[in-house]
Amino acid sequence: QVQFVESGGGLVQPGGSLRLSCSVSQLIFSDHVVGWYRQPPGNHRLLIARITRGGNVITSYADNLKARFTISRDDAKNVVYLEMKNLRLEDTGDYYCNLVPPVEDYWGQGTQVTVSS
């Protein structure tokens, strides 16, 4: 059974940084396009970053997140990361990883990020 597990969230002040991690069983990340999704309080879950399959990795980001967020993949550990820096209040939300497009049965519990002073 494929299960995505997200971790690394927490409470951080504006301007701070976090690194989120996504691990999975029964699936090899490098064989798939993988994304990080964000669901702000009271809003829909949206794709914010994605990383392509294979060795020639291409990353893409939503809106103007590229300057602050970095998605990466460690194939040896089969983990996908999301580095977030200079966090803003509007980055608050639950963060999930999944394939792109997402598979409904693969959603994990997510990890909560709260940016607050």
C-alpha cells in the first residue's frame, strides 16, 4: 500500500525557514513526477512545487515561490524535500506531497506550517 508521509512542519516566525520531508513506501520517487501541495486555512489544496522524474531533473513552482522555495529529491533515501526560506504569514497551511497529478488514495496526513510572530 502506497503511503506518503510528510514531516518537518512547525511554528516559525516571519522570515524563518523550514525544510519539509516526504517519504513513501511501495513507490520510487524518481519514477514519477512528484509535487508539494499547500492548503491554507479555509482554502483548497493547490500544487506549489513539482519535480520531474528521472535523472535530468526539472523543477517548477507556483506564482512567485521560486525565489523562496526549493524542491529537491534524494534518490538514495527516496525522499523529496521542500526547503522554504523567508517564510511569510501567507505560507501558513497544511503541506502535502503526492504525485502530479495527484492520486486520491495517496494523500497522507500532511504537515502543518504556521508562520506567526
